[in-house]
Amino acid sequence: SLNWQHQLCKNPRPNPDIKTLFVDHSCGQPNGALAPSPANSPLLGSMPKAGGFPPLGAHGPFQPAPAPVPTPLAGWMSSHPAVTHPAVVGGAIGLNAPTNPGIAILKHPRTPPTANPSIEYGDSDHVPKRTRPLGISDEVNLPVNILPVSYPQNHNQAMYTLEDLPKTVARMLSQGSNPMSMDFHPIQQTILLVGTNVGDIALWDVGSRERLILKNFKVWEIGSCSMSLQASLVKDPAVSVNRIIWSPDGSLFGVAYSRHIVQIFSYHGADDIRQHLEIDAHTGGVNDIAFAHPNKQLSIITCGDDKTIKVWDATSGTKQYTFEGHESPVYSVCPHHKENIQFIFSTALDGKIKAWLYDNLGSRVDYDAPGHWCTTMAYSADGSRLFSCGTSKEGETFIVEWNESEGAVKRTYQGFRKRSLGVVQFDTTRNRFLAAGDEFLIKFWDMDNTSLLTTVDADGGLPASPRIRFNKEGTLLAVSTHDNGIKILANSDGFRLLRTLENRSFDTSRTVSETVTKPIISPLSAAAVATTSGITGRTAPPPTAIAGMSGDGRNLVDVKPKIADESMDKSKIWMLSELNEPTQCRSLRLVDNLRTSKISKLIYTNSGFAILALASNAIHLLWKWPRNERNSSGKATASVAPQLWQPPSGILMTNDITDTNPEEPVHCFALSKNDSYVMSASGGKISLFNMMTFKTMTTFMPPPPAATFLAFHPQDNNIIAIGMDDSTIQIYNVRVDEVKSKLRGHSKRITGLAFSNVLNVLVSSGADAQLCVWGTDGWDKQRNRFLQIPSGHTPTMISDTRVQFHQDQKHLLVVHETQIAIFETTKLECMKQWAPREGSAPISHATLSCDSQLIYASFLDATVCIFNAMNLRLRCRILPAAYLPPSVSTTVYPAVIAPHPSEPNQFALGLTDGGVHVLEPLESEGKWGVSPPAENGSASSMSTPPPPAGAASSSDQPQR
């Protein structure tokens, strides 16, 4: 009755004054004074207001007495017992109405930093939050979009097919840092906003592939900011974008940062953006931002770590409302309106959902989200259907549609793995489809069918739970990639839109459109692009790097494996490619002006824009490649010389060194996923450096024992596995500065660590030539095995054993001075083994290429060999004369080798004389050698039995 009474008002108020059922309700004249607050009505606590927002649950700490959970969603407030907060106002919510004329707000789920169930937090302060001590974020932040117009059609009127889904990769954009939030312009369908984990904001025209704007984070007026913000930025200048979003008409966009600040920019077309407002909004991180139109005036809504929601005038920046009532940090807001009723949903890290009107009467709904952790809601584009996506702390994910008239789950969508690697993000489009990022894929559902409709892998290279964002028409889909990039997927309409814009504004002589038919690419050499097509660049980007070894520590394991047979012309006689002249490959020695000694550790940044080296004198060297006409991508290449980079302060990243160890110290480092931090040690305390400023953020764990290997946990960069020289492995939580577990199983120092988030294991290797497998749920040792040394080979007294996971996260590359081997991890069985001939130079280092199709191995005689990873068959040998000048001593050799994170045929060598060389095949070749003939008709030998004891090699190929 309250619903229809309010709906019959000639001038319905946004906040209707309904005191009792015994007197007919009617809103006053618009020019009259506001009616008295209904908060004091004795009936209010047990009586709904018109069309009250249904309480999803009646339990919670805000109720004076226990009450049964109401069943009807439409009666969330009607069956709600007396509470300290009044019920939601407004028939305009009208969940029982057959159609909803109100405009919809598409709200997208947010992911807390980790959903790894093996990590336990001692108290609520350790629940994942937006701001992290190291600024290392694994969060998923997807934008809210307020649609400026309503859709006239009902969702049953439009019929779509699978072909309407944007499933084909049309564009690949290299952002350079990890995209945290994306939003398409509400009117210009190809303009994409991006915010990243290092505080950058970018504006892309995906039609022309042009990045119109790239801005780094900067406080506009530091003097007007709070002292707490100023102190926070001095202590740690690293800032991440938590959310970036357009206003409804696209004239403004807002950026919520992980430190206090909200910045609002005005947009004037093309690359013209101007500073509009800067607001010191919250104490701690600002976790979400949205636009809304309460009282027909554009407002900005923010929420943050200080447990509040705030509303600001979008013109002046004046604070209009502060909503308090959450007991945990608020990480998501969703403004919405139905007819004339404006309200806000908010969700907090304790799983509470609250609803607020634009008044000071408190929250109208207190509800425990399904799964009691992270749940978000989204309406279909026309506002007629309500969905939610949630994940429990155990990793169970569900997307459901609600029956709005009965308050029950109408359907639950199938197709999720039992334990997701993070909180799954979803989006809706065309009033017909749901999309979610899960299991390195994009999954699609028809809203009317619970079964999975289809999946898309976007040609690989996606993280476990990619961030996704449709444009308004649903013709384009932006998807984050693992290598700090963005892929734009399109349907046929999207391709037509992109072609139209491309023909108008893009110089097609520079790059051939991705819309052409792609040539077949051999999966064993992703860069072997058909040159006859006339395409100058690679047709598709290779998958990104996986967990590195020998100090790599990145454990970038979120790339879907692609293992297939290599197509070959068997009529050709195969010959081993041997390079002995500088003209036979591209080689570049990186120039440095520092007197450095042996390069002990070497790694590319995850973006591929730089190389980081750690020399044996404990000094770090960072080379960055310029973006110019010769190098439009800005990525590492042997064709353009980089610059040895130092901050303006001139400081160096230098590790702590101890004099107590008479032996040469063991050097190790690990790079965070966002390239912002490096954890490093050289026999002394472990240091954490800021890669942008070279500032030492902290030091910890003074020896003894000394760290010998470092690896970040793939799901939580605040968990670090530290191998020690006393043969133990310490599982260290940086957030709470505590060793959570100490693993014992080796007898000599730890020389390698590698995580698999598919198998949920950590594999360790030591100078004792032993492999151990540890479960990451309880850190229990599951199995161990000693390497079988080939006959005729005698290892040195202390010989490093290194481990690295294949892209499939199930097979393991094991490197020892006497052999290269492929192991199956669950049983620790050796599947393939290769060993140098007796009397040949030992192996100094080896690593997988970024796509896991090649193995690069270096030797003490400075030779570099390239193998097919599937069968350990040699395909190319690079002799020292091909890359070392004659002036270099014959005793110099590569001590470490590092693969490029996205170019499978590029690698770098760190030499014992302190030099670093980048090597690539000739552009005319495109790859290293030719794959050798398959064994027994198959190029894959992963499943073949191990070689007999004492065998020097697994094949009869020519040996070194």
C-alpha cells in the first residue's frame, strides 16, 4: 500500500514522508517546506517506507533482538524488525514492478588483494585492504558507469546470438604498468580511460591505437593537504589508482587513489584534459568513486579505509554528506535511482551491505552479503534485472540473479572452479549477457540460462582473474593482460567501428590492422610470424613470462599454457643453426659508467621496458629503453641502446653487506609484479627498494642466517618465501613483519624457489642437488627427490640447482651444472634430461623463454645453446664470437641469463666481467634456428619416460 500511495503522488518527493498506514499519504507541494523527519515515528522501525529497498538479510549487529531472515527480497524492509536505522525510503525502488523505467548503474565487483585461502589473518586488521604497506597491489578494481539515458526496450524484446559477443582480439595496447581500473567514455565508444598500480592515468583511442594522454600521479597542492597525507607520501611515495570513472555525460572523470586523494579532471575532447578538483577525501585509501545526480545536481561519491562514505558537490568540491555506520573499510559504492528516489549501496570488507538515502538518518539496510565477504550487485542495462557476484573467503565464487518480487535467488550461474584464485569480476551488456574473468579466461552466460555459454582466452596471456569492461554498446570489451597491457576484443560491429576510425585517423603504413587474417604461428616459436604476409610486427603478442629462476622470483604464473605440436616441412633436411659471426644475430652490450664486477642476478621488468642487474659488489643497475621513432613500443630491444637510469638524487640501490661471512656472499633478488619494488640481499640484511626513487624502504632479517633466494607469493606480494644459507626456507609476511613458517628438508643452502598456483605448491632446490615439494596450504613437505647426476660428470663441491615452472604450471625446468631436466611436479619424475658431453664446459645458467617453448642455456666457455623446451632438442648454438668482441678475455662467460617477458626470442646475458648483453635473432630470421625433426613423429616429449641411468642425453642429437 505504501508503494502505490507514493506512486500516486502528483509531486513525489525523493525522500517521501510516510508516517502511518492509517492516514493516506501524499507528498506536499514542491515549494513547501520539507516534512518533519519520520525518524521518531514509533511505527517506523517495524514498518517499511514506500517501495522500501528489500533487506537481503535481517541478521547483524545493528538489530536490538534476533530475527528470522526474511524470504522475500521485495520485503527486505517490510519484514525487517525494529532497527536503529530507519527503512529505505521510496517506491521508486519498486522491485516488484514488472519494468523499471529508472536508469541503471552497472556496478562491477572489486577484488581484495588476495583470496588465497592458505593465508590466514590473525585479526580484522589483517583483512585485505586497499592500501598496502608496500604499495604492492593484487586488487581488482572495475569502474562504475552511470548510464545517462534509460533504455526503452524490455530485456525480452532484443534477440542476440553468440556473434554479438566481442570475442576476437582487435587491439593490443601496452600500458607499461598494471591496469587497475578501466572505463570507456559513455558517448565516444572507443575512448578508454585506464588507471594503473603506480598511479598513472592514461587515455587511449583504441581505434587509432594511440595513447592520447599519460599522466603520473602528482598532488596538485600539497600545502592544502592534511598533515597525515603529507607524512604518508614522504614515508612512501608509491600510490595506486583504485578506481577511474567517467561522469554520465563524459565531461568529467574522477580518479580515486590509494592515498587520501580524489582528483577530478574535465575532458574537452581529444587529448585535452584539465585539472578540476582535488579533494583530500579520506584518511587512508580512497577505495571507490562514483557519480550520481541527487536533487538533479551532479555529485561525487567516495568511500575509503576510514569506514565512511562521503558525497561531494562536483562543481565546487564542497562536502554534502558523510555516511557513517560501517564497521570495516568501505571498498565499494553503487549509487542508483528508480524514478525519483536516489540512494546508494555500499559494501565493506566485513561483507556488510548498507543502503543510504541522501539525508543524515543513517543506513536503511544492514545485510550480510552471500559468502560473507566480497559481493557486488549489478543491474542489467535497462534496470529490469538484478544480479550479484560474490566470493567467499574459501574461494567459492557465484553469480546469481535475484527474483525481485519474491526476494529469492532466481538462478545460479554455473561454470566456476571450486576455488577461484581471486574474487571474480563480472559485467553485463545488452540486457542479455553476463561476462566474468576467471581461470585465465573470459566466461560468458546468457542471462536466461545458468549453463556457461562460451569462453574466450583472448589468444592467451590473461591473468587468473582478468579485469574486464564493456563499452556502452557492448561492441568492445577491454581485458587486462598479464604483461601490463590491455586487449580490446570486438564483435563484427566493433570491428566496423574500429575500421571506420582507423581509416579516418590512423596511418596504416606503420602497422597492419589486426583485422586481417592471422598467419599460422608455430607455438614453439611464437615470434615466427609469416613474413610473406607483409606484416612488419608480430601478429599476436606472445604470452608473458612465468616464474623466473636464479633470483628472478617473479612467479608470474597467471598465463594460460599453450602446448602443441610444431608444424614442420619434413621434406627438408634439418641442420643445427650455429652462429659464429656478429652479423648472424643482433647483439647489444649495455653501456654503464659504473665500475661493476660480475653480474650475479639479472631480470627484465615485467613490463619489458627495462633490465635490472645485481652485481657482485651489491650495486643494482637499471637500464631503461626510450620510446622514440626507432622504438615505438618502448620495450627492450637489441636495436636501440637504453640508458643507465638513476634518480635525480643520484643515489644507488646498494645492498647491505656483512663482513662476518668469509665466503663470497650469495646474491638474490625478487621483483614485485608491478615493477615498483625489488627485494634484494647480498649476504647481509634483506633490503626493499623503491624502483622509482631507489629509496631503501626497509631492511630486515640480519644474518645469520643469510638469505640466498627470494620469491614473492604469486597471490599475495606481501608473502615472501626466503631461502637461507642454513638450508631452511622461511615464509615471511611483510605486512605483519612475522615469519609464518620455517621449512626444513634440505642439507645445504637454498638455491632455487618456484611457486605453482595451479598445483598450490612451492618447489625448492638446494646446493645438495635435492628437490622438495611443499604444499602452500599448510606448508607441509609432500615429497622430495635427489637429482641423478649423469655418468662421467662430477659436480663441484657446492653446485647450485635452480627450478622454474613451465607455463602449464605442472612441469618443472631443473638446471644443474651437469644437466637440464624436465620434471613432472606431482610425482617429481624426470621426464626428459639433457647433459653436456663428458669433458665439455659445465652449464652456468639456463631459463625458459617467456612462452615456455624454448630453453636458453649458457656455459662456462661462453657458448649459448637454445633448445626446444618440449623435447630438450638443440636447435641453435651461439658461439662467443657472435656476441663478444675480440677484446674481451676468453675467461669471461655468462653467469646468468634472463628471458624477455613478452618477446620469446629475446634474452639477456649477465657476464662475469660486469657486462650485460641483449641478444635477438636477425629481423629477417625472426627466430633462433629451425626446430629439429620430431622424435617418433611428435615434437612433444613431455610424457616420454625418463632416460636410462647414466645417459648423457635424451636424444641422439649433435652435442656441444
